Amino acid sequence: MTPQPDRVLDLFRQTGAYLQGHFRLSSGLHSSGYLQSALVLQYPQYAELLGRNLASAVSRLTAGAAAGLVISPALGGLIIGHEVARALGVRFLFTERDSDRRMSLRRGFTLSPGERAIVIEDVITTGGSTREVIEIVKAAGAEAIAAGSIIDRSGGAADLGIPRVALETVDVPVFEPERCPSCASGEPITKPGSRPA
């Protein structure tokens, strides 16, 4: 196993997961930086390490209030959500988009009224996917008690309406497409990630 970097962002750089260029994010915003968590999480030892660290951070955030499950949006939250659930010793569910592009529980997953859930994502930019998962939890009568992510690229600005924590907070500039300097200079755009362009 390679030596552990001091910071999560160093781990992203070490594994080639911090990409530089011109990117269209899932939110529709444009950015010159993209954090491709899959390139870090492809290494089980890093996934386990990040999962344990995030589980510990979320536990401190909830002051030890027990959750019965971890739930994550597919696709980005799958591996890290599973690792957090493993570290906490609870079950793991995930949501995915249906044919109408709405986030939903599928595959026979269910939530029961009163269950307490922690929502885990790999990277939060605007918090849109995480808020969709929180709404699914609430609609089932369950309670989303906290959220966590490996990276918060909003610089701390994303509001989920529940307590949240990230292993590292960065402020990677994002732009509306009409205000994007890379678009203005004619630089080709790339759409990474799991959602189609």
C-alpha cells in the first residue's frame, strides 16, 4: 500500500483524480477543475480509508446519534456510501434516476417511517443530488439526520437543510455557461461523470 497523503486533495492528485480542463458538471455549471472520485475509489484501500474517516466525521457531527442506514445517490455515492455504512455497521441503500430522470428508490429498497439515515455523496458542488435523496428519505417518513461527502467543492456554501460534513472543502470556481471564460476562449468542453450530457 502506498503512503497515505496528509490531505484528501493530495490523494486525488496522487491518483490522477483531480482533473484540469474545461468541464460541464452535472449541475450544468462549467469549471476548469473536476474531481473524479472513481479514480481514487478504484483502490479498495483508499475507499476503505476514506469511508472510515467520513464515518468518524459524521459520527462526531451527529454527536453519536445512531443511524440505521446510509443512503447515497448513484452513481458517484455508491462506493463511498457503502464504505461509510460498513464502518458504521449499518445497511446501505442507494437511489438512482428513473426513466424520467427523477431520483428514486428502486431494486426493492425500502425505508420505514422513523428510520434515521445518513446521506453520503462523493463530491458536493451545489448539493442538488443530495437534496433529492434527502427528499426521498423524508417522503418515506424517515429522517435524514446528517450528510457527508469526501469533498465539498462549494467552499462550504451548499445548503442541504441538515448538518453536513466533508473530509475536505475546496473552492473550485464554477461558472454559468454564458459567463464561462473557457467557453469565451473557444476551449472544447468535456462532460465527465455519470450523467449524460
